[in-house]
Amino acid sequence: MFKRKVLFYLVVSLVSLCSNFANSNFEGEFEQAYAPVFLGNVTRFTPIDLKPDAVIKLSSKAENGYTSLAWIPSPQAEYYKILKFDGSDWRVVSSNVTTSFYRYRGSGSFRVVACHRYGCASNDIDNVDVSGELAIKAFYAEEGSVVPAGGAVRVGWQLSGATSAVITHSQYGSHTSKSLVSLGASSQLFNIQGDSRFTLTATGFDGESVSTYVNVATLRENPFLKKGRQSQYTQPLLDLNLDIVERTILQSEHHLVFSTHDGELYFFRANKIGGKPVSWQKEWSLTLDGIINSAPKITENYLYYNETNSQSMGRVCKVRLFDKQNLTCSQYYHSALLTSPLIINNDGDYTAKFVESLAEGGGRVSGVYAFYYNGDVRVFDQQSMLPKTQSFTLADNLTQPIISTPSLFLNKKKIPGLDAQILIKEQNEVLGVAIPKSDAQQFQSFGVLAIGQQDALKPMTVLWKGAL
């Protein structure tokens, strides 16, 4: 109780301080700060040295004869002093800046000092040059978009041209903000109790700012049931009362496959009249171990799909389409799968034209390709779902996680100089990636191994990049 009383009087005294004598810093006058000292029933106030936190990062950018300065604000500062080195000493060029940015006509070395009514912080922080336009290149939740309540989520970012940045965490109507020290690429761990939104605001020179956000939901015991909306258009799935994951819908003339947020996979077959489908008949449903994030693939009478569990670990599975038998899955790997499987088949009837396109180029690594969220690419045997010996990565060529399913370019028009390749969409860019070639010995044996026995991840060859 005595410590709490001391703290209370200290706070009160610091708020109600009087101005007695001058402080010589920068030839400016400051109020004197006092702290209470308790001697029995007598309280005395003694002078103390009270300064704001120093500016921990100062950024500068010289352009068109001017130097733009910006810095991470000091929480206690009421104003800032700008100092410039004149060749022998630091001199004040502006003594009362109330923003966190400043523009100076000319160039040189600068320092920014945080001040309030009781004094100024130390002034030994030099500036750091910043290049590039202000941009948020990436902002994401590493553990995925759904985590257990009371768990932790790591939020990552990649910035360009930022002089300061803040992440605001919103949940249950409350908001907490955290200033970022690392303004390049980094991450921060947050504990969440309920559905959360993380908003990243990056600030550049002259007060310019950009902002984006990512939502993270908490797992629910009973998933929310999303109802469809009636309209004048036919909606054959409206009356199913299923919370369908829209990205998982696979529809053809004869088949309808989709999954739901409560972890079920459904297969419907078309009922036809006069050769045209008029309704869908449920054939089967399958309870999943996790959730499916993108549409499955049908080939050679099997349904192939990527599945991610609650620990954000992904695996690839296949099941026989007409009776949901022969369910076979790969091992889980420590990254989520938001994409669909990509099947490259050299010897089956998946696509004869694709076999022809590979004839001149030698053997490629065939099988079921899984493109993981973290940029790893693993290949599984199409029959056994065991991992192939070779495994790959695209991490060094990506600025954001893989969330869109890649596609095959087969060069059907026989354009000279173009080989079959994998196309990967990343925001407003497309990457052309070479289909990996098998090692001669592996190509002969078609060997498969456990994930722990695979070769080290090899970088995939990016043939080109293009803007959309």
C-alpha cells in the first residue's frame, strides 16, 4: 500500500510541477520536475531530471535540393528540435517542430531531439538514408486465418520507404497499438482471445501514409451457418443449409464437389432430363481432418484435394470419386495449403498433349505438386501419396505467401522458344517457373521417401516475371 501511495504522489507531482529555474540545454528554459520524498508524516519534493524517450530512428531522403526527414515519434515528446552538422558542431535549424516530419532546403547530416516542458532527450541518434517509394509489400498472419481462442498468431510484414509504422490490434471493440522498430521485413507475435483485425499503417516523408489489414478468426465449436439470399435466379444449393467454402466449389457438367466450414467434403451428381442437368443428387459426404481452402481436382476417377488442420499443417489426399473409398493422404507438413493440387502426369491419361510437350525436354518430376503457404513445393506420388525424393522451394522469388493455385502452360500453339511451364500469380505479377527435371537415377526408379528423408529443398527456376 505504501508503494502505491508513493507512486500516486509521484504522478501527481510530475503533473503539477512548477517552473523555478532554467535548464541550459539548447539555450531554452524548462520547468523543473520534482519527486516526493516521504519522511514520516512529512512530504518533501526534491528536484529530478526528467526527459522524454529519445527518437530511436531517424530517416532522411535527399531529393531536388531538399532533404526530407521523418522519425518514429517519442511517446512523451511535446515537440522536436532539428539539428544539422555544420562541419564542427551541431546547430539548431528548427526548435519547435510538432510533427514527426520536417523538410530542409539543402543537404547534410541531421539529428532530431525529442523535448517536453521538463527537458530534452539525448541527441546522439544519427539519421539513416531511406530509398524507394512508400509501400506495404506484404502483411499476413503466418499461422493462417483461423487460430484457437487464447492462442497466438504471428503477424508478418514487409515495408518499403517507411519511416515509421504501427500495428493496431482490434478485438471485442478494444484497440491496442504497437510501434514497429523494424521497418523492413519482420514479424511480431500477438495473443488473441477472439476474432481480431490487425491494421498496419506505414508512414513516410511529409506525413504520407498507407494502410492495410488482415483478419484472424478464432475457431468455434459450432461454425456459423451462412444462409443464401433468395432472388429471381436459380440457386440449387440454397436449401442445403450448408456453410459452403466458396473457393472449394468444383462444378462440371456431371459433377459438383465442395467442402464446408465445419469440415465436410461433399460430392453431388447431376440428374438429367433430355441430356441436360436439372438438379443435383447427393452421392456422399466425407468428414475431413481439417479444412479445404481451394477446389479439388478430378483425374483418373479420383478426387485430389489439399487439406490443412487446426495447427496450420497441410497434406495432400485422394479419394475414389464414385464411392469415397481408398482414401489415401500424404504426411502433414509444417505449413498450410491454401492452393489446389497441381497434377503433372508423364505416363497416365491425364492429358496426352502434355505428354507430347514433354517428349523433347526429357523427364520432368511427375506427380501431385503441393504449393505450400511458405513457398515450399513438394511432389507426391500420384498412386501412393508418398513424397518424391526431390523437393523444391520458391521462397526466394516471392514477396508474399502462395495463396493462388498455380496453373500449367502447355504451349499448345507450339510457340518457338517456349517450353511447358508452371504459371504462378502473385498480386499483380505472374511468374513463369520451369517444371523441374528428374535426376537420371531418380527418373528411372521413381523412388519415394518419407518427408524427413527427402533431399534438401532446391530452388525452382524462375524463367520470367511479368506485370498484369
